[in-house]
Amino acid sequence: MTILDRIIEQKRIEVAQRQATTPASALENSPLFGRQTNSARAALLAPGSSGIIAEFKRKSPSKGIINDTADVSSTTQGYVRAGAAVLSVLTDEPFFGGTPADLQTARQANPDTPILRKDFVIDAYQLLEAKAWGADLVLLIAACLTPEEVSDLSRQAHDLGLEVLLEVHDEDELDRSLADTVDLVGVNNRNLKTFVTSIDTSLQLAERIPDDFVKITESGLHEAATMVTLWKAGYTGFLIGEAFMKTTDPAASLARLVADYTSQLPTPSNTFTP
Ligand SMILES: O=P(O)(O)OC[C@@H](O)[C@@H](O)c1c[nH]c2ccccc12
């Protein structure tokens, strides 16, 4: 059994329990449910965008504790001030130490920034939660969904005004799961079954992703030079967590990376300006 299998097994139990205590109607009646969402696609494609999706992550199955003292509100606000285009907030508790409250807090602290609910979505109920907790987009992971589930869930997400980031790890997942109902395609450099992380994954898949999707490279990114290589390969979005969260000042680390990255980009029009 892989770690991903264990996470999904646990997730099914968790979703059933939450559904039993909070009916869909309660989520639909919550104050944030009707809010107008912010577009991550627009934020990442805006001229001058840093392209960075900055993640709030306390721990992970591959790294253990990364940061168990950081405050959600100040860290995410710091990320935004330092130039993050989009925020990603883990809501999985058992494996990543995130909570629904983290997402709600990040929403309240950053009303105008697109926020990704980072979790393992396997059921439409979780889309209602995402909307009720203040998310603007959700992650759908091809490795744990059938192609039908990807297209059904992404259609339902759109009906709620949520954008969809489809995560793939190889050619096979991309070929079978890419639906025109998704907005952004993320290539995870980390294999969720083995934890092996390599940016070659993104480099190999870049050309196979049609250009109408915003291309995001995810995980294991630490250095501006690597980002420039990936940008040249066609990636405009960079999902980064650990490199920031493991430092004592995540926002300052982001600011340094943005400065370094933009100074190395060949075209001034893509330069981030605060
Ligand atoms: O902390 P990193 O190596 O910068 O990675 C961030 C993000 O890509 C990673 O947390 C992630 C990518 N896909 C996921 C799916 C579930 C949980 C976590 C993830």
C-alpha cells in the first residue's frame, strides 16, 4: 500500500464523518458560500505576476515537521506582501497538519488573493466545503481519481465559481485525465507514491500540456535558476511550500526568491513589480 492509498483511505472515512455532522445545506448557508471568487488564472497571467503559489504547510509525510509554530494569518499576509500571486493552504489534518480553520483564517487575512484549498478531493461534498471555507480554487489529483471523476468534479467546481488545478505526475495521467473543464495543469515533481522528487518530470511533460492551460510546476523548488529553466520550458506558475516554511521568516525567503528569479528572467515585461 502506498502513502497515497493510505491518505485516500483515511480521507474517505473523514469525508463520511464530516458529511454526517455537517449537512451540505449547512455549508450552502454559510456566510462565505455566496462570495465572488478571485481568479488564480488571472493572477498568474497578469503582467508582472511573480507566478508564485506560496503554500502554508506545517508538515508532510515525506518531510515530517516543517514548521509547527508559524501563524497562518501573518505568514500568508507576508507571502502576499512579498509578491505571491496565489496562496495554497493545506486543509488535510492527519498527514499535513492543516485545518479548515487555516483556510478560513487565510481567507479573512487576504480577501483579494486567490487561495487554493490544498487537499485530496474525492467527493463533491469537499467542493462545497472549499467554497464555504473561502477557497477560490481546488486541487484535483489525477493519481487518485478516474477521468470521469476529474471531469464531473471540475464541472461541479465551476458551477460553484471555483477554478480547478489538475495535478498530474506522468504522461499517462495527463493523457487520460486532461479535460477542458480544468483551468490550470500542475505537474508534481514529487511522486506521491514514492516521494522521489525531480524537476525532470516537469521538463518532460511541459510540451505535452496544451498552451491554453496555465502550466504550473509543483514541489521541490528552492532556487531561482531552476525556476528560470522551468519558465523557459513553458511554466508560468510555481507551487512552493517547504523552501519558505522551513525558514524562520517564510515571507522574507519568498521575497529573496522573487528578487533572484525576476533578475534572471530574460524579458523585463515579466518582471514582478510590487
Ligand atoms: O513543499 P514543496 O516541496 O515546495 O511542495 C509544495 C506542493 O507542491 C506540495 O505540497 C504538493 C503538491 N501536490 C500535493 C498534493 C497533496 C499534498 C501536497 C502537495
